Amino acid sequence: MPPVRELAWKLGITPGTVARAYKLATDEGLVEAAVGRGTFVTGAPQPVVAPPEPLINFTQSGLLDFRAARVPEVGQSRAIRAVLQQLGQMQDAPYLDYPTSQTDLAARQQVVGWIGQDRAGRLIPDDIVLGLGAQNTVMMVLQACLHGPSPVVLTESLAYPGVRHAARLLRAQLIGVEIDEEGLRPDRLEEALRRHGGQVLLLSPHAHSPTTARMGLERRQRIADIAERYQLQIIEDDCHVINRPDMPSFRAICPERGWFVSSLTKSVSAALRFGFAACPADQAPVARQVAQSTFYGLPQPMLDLCAELIRSGEAERIRTQVEAEIARRVRIAVNILGQWDIHWRTDIPFLWLRLPQGWRGSTFAMACEAEGMRIKPADEFAPPDGVAPHAVRLTLNAVADVAALEDGLRRIAALLARPPVNVDF
């Protein structure tokens, strides 16, 4: 392609305008700039490919769903309707204009109390930026943190598929970092940073999906020290945490670079689409600008609804009942599948099942579907270039009827005992 100044002269525009156009084309992968040689066309842009699996798993008639991590019904529908009726009687509710930092202040104040100072360090409402659920909030924070034409995001070698979706949409390179029974390994993180660089570490240290791993304080501190040396931002995705843990988040450990993201989706109701980020010191304005630029902010009726659910104590009452129901279902599953290699916790609504010899994740998933059950194999949690173990995740909340849940788990146990023969490993 012609040099910037030559093209600017031909078109009768400023060199700065051409330079910006060249940069946009480079970021899009349309051209490639070679120092000392010029700018060259790389070819047509690659078409956007649909993701191989959806983030939302809809219940299919006739199939027991062990894939989706849905919140169980414990009366939240009735509570939400009651608050909506209460809001409907407010004659002075201003439901006409766009949300602002003033109109969402009450909701942000309630979020500060919901998170708690011990969990995320010193918090004030101005540190909170609201999003449309945890996935949207993670996207918002990534946009606030990432920069340059080829950003790098580090995550666990097995991670929630939404991480891959987010990286794909933001055209970021996703690097999986090896994990063990306590989560992401600090030594492997430092190796990945030396090899690939990285701007952001996105991880779920307290309730890891799919393995149920929980990271201890000493390891968190080691990772925080590495982040400090490499100027790495840490996004802690807390969306699967339902209980009230006493473990400090990365935002509490390293408040200048730790982002704490969560929502009401897994603890109260997924229908609310109410997420939030506790931002590092002085970083909230950047995240708020991203939110305003992409979706303006949460609708005012939703802000009022969620603020009242938290303020009234209804959200905490629901969370407590959800936690108890999850513990009950986990105990049922452990009683049925306890002879197999399972990892479980009573505060997480899924099990991590390492398959016996003869089974692969994909073949076991097909065998379960033939028996009328849908499960999630480990390869759906691995990055594109990652290696998945022979394991599956079984969620326990999407099957509403407990008797049907027990029947499905017994059928899974029966399949585990009958692996295929002559499988080449």
C-alpha cells in the first residue's frame, strides 16, 4: 500500500486521518505493517464463526439436564412478583430517562453491603459498576483492561466456556494455565507470562467450574505478587459462589489491580440479569465509561427491583435457601456416585467426575444422551489448543424433581460401571 503521506496527498486529506485508517485496518487484520518495508494487504477478513456450543443450555423435552447450572426455585418468583407490585404502587417512580450514576446509586449502595467489606476490601458505592449479569460484566471489565491490537488473556486450563466466548468477541488471544487440586498454579502462570506476555488474568479461585477447586490464601498471595511484578490485572469471576466465604478476594489482597465480578444469577435468580464489578482503586470511571458506551446502564425498573430485594433481606433469605437446597442435592449425588472418582462441595451445584478407564468425555456424553440425559464433558471447558482430561461436569439444579434427579444419577452410575471395550488410549 502507498505510504501514509503519499495517500493523504492523493486523497486530499490529512496524514493523521490516513494513519488512523491504517491502524484500524491493522487491528482488523486487513493489513500488516512491516518496519522498514511498508504496509501490505493480508487478504479478506475472516468470517465470524458461530461458537461451537451455546452458553445458555435450554431444557429439552424428554431429557434430564445435567449441563445447566440453574438456580433452584425456592420462592424467588413469588418474592420478585411481590416487589414488582410494590414498585407499581410508587406514584413518583421516574421511568422515562436513561440511567445515570445518580439513578443507579441506591443499587450500588446495596451491592456494597451484599459483597461485604471482608470479601473485597474497602468498598464504597463509587467503586461499583453494574452490568447485565456476570458474563456481561466480565466483558465490560475486559474491555476496560485490554489494549493494543493483540491483547493476551490468561485463564485456567479448564475454564467456563464464557471465557472463550469473551476472548473471541474481543479478538484476544486466550492462554490456558495449568491447574491442580487448588486451582491455577503460580509457577505455570509465571512461565506463561514469560512466554506470551499478558494483560489480564481471568480466573475463578473460590468456586472453580468445572473442577470445584478452591484456592487457599497463600496461593492467592503468590499470584498477587506475580501480578504486581508483571503489571497484570486480575479479574476474579465469583459467579458460582453461593455461600458467604471468609476468604478475601484478589481485590482485597491487591486492591490496585484486582477486579471482583459477581451477580445474583446463581444465588437468587438468573432472570434478573443483575451483575456487578468491584473495581480497583480509581479504575471504576474507565469501566463505567465502557458500560455507558455499550449498553448505557441497567434499566431503572431492574435497578429498583434488585436494590429492594437486597435492602429488604429477601435476596439474602433466598440465597440461604438456595444454599441449603444445593447442599441437599449434593448429598444425594454423593450417596449415589460416591464409589467413583468425584470432586464435590456442598456449596457448589455441580460435581466433577473423573471417568473410569474405558470412557472418554465425549463418548460418555453420547452414552448419557442415548439414555435421555445431557451432561457436559471436560473438552467444552478447555481452550482451543488445550488438552482435556477424561472427565465430565454434572450439575444438580436443572432437574427440578428430586426423584427424577436420583433416577438419572443411578443411570449415570450404571453407565460408569459398563465402559466400552477395546478403546484405544
